Amino acid sequence: MKSQKNIKSMVLLGLMAAVLVILAYTPLGYLNIGPLAITFNTIPVAIAAIALGPVGGIVAGGVFGLTSFLQCFGGSVLGTALFGILTVFQCFVPRMLDGLLIGFLSNAMRKHCTSAIANCAVTGFFAAFLNTLFYMSSLILLFGKTDIILSYRETLAPGKNVFLFVCAFV
């Protein structure tokens, strides 16, 4: 019985990884607005986290991070401009942390709320919110003093503080 559950988990995780790769390398996964890209890749990460828990979320987040990192080699304007050793941290940690926390949140919701719809709605919202929060926070912390981020800051929020810049960027 446990073997059958493990096989189902591996198949679902494989499917979510495949969906992440398809989304990453087709126009389906990103809505590009100038140098910014709104990603839909948090959806398979959230599905894996809800269905498989924190471990599934962190693995799916790792696949998302890997595709983000690989796009720094020519697919992403911002990623290519900021490429360096900190880029590895910036691509992987926010995505994996998002999947991990969504898995924990989903498990907690399942224990305290009987509605599957409420569980999916709350975890779906927090998947997108936490991904944005973690990604933008790491972007500012790691690359906030770089020329490209400073130029975006002056364009989007001239003379404003970092928080207003991040809000304008998002």
C-alpha cells in the first residue's frame, strides 16, 4: 500500500516538474511586460505542495528555481544582467522556500478546515504572494545596489524609498 502511494507521489511530482519545464520554455509560463515577467510557474509548485506536502513543494520549487536559473543564460533580461554567484541563491531559495511553506500551510489548513476549496484558495493566494515577497526581497537584498536595479528604481519610483520601488516593480 505504501509503495503504491509512493508511486502516485512520484508520478504527480514528475508531472508537475514536466509542467514547470513546459511553462518555463513556452510563452504559457510568463507574461512579459518590458523587463519584468509575471510567472505562472507558482501554480504547479502550489499543486505539488497541496497534494504532496512540504517535501513535494520544496522539490517542485527546486525545479522552478532550476528553470529560472537556466533562463539567466539568455532567456531573461534581468537574469542575464544580474548573473553571478548570488543568482543561484536568488533563483533557488525563494522558490523552494515558497513550496516548503505552502506545503506546511496546506497541511495546517487541512487539519483545521474541512473545506478543500478554502484550502486551495488560501494556499493558492499565499503561493503567489510568498513567491513575490521572497523573490523581490532577495532581489533587493542581493542586487539592490547594482546599476540595473538602481536604473529601474529611478524609472519606476524616482527619489522614493526601496519599499515604494518594490511596490511599483510588482
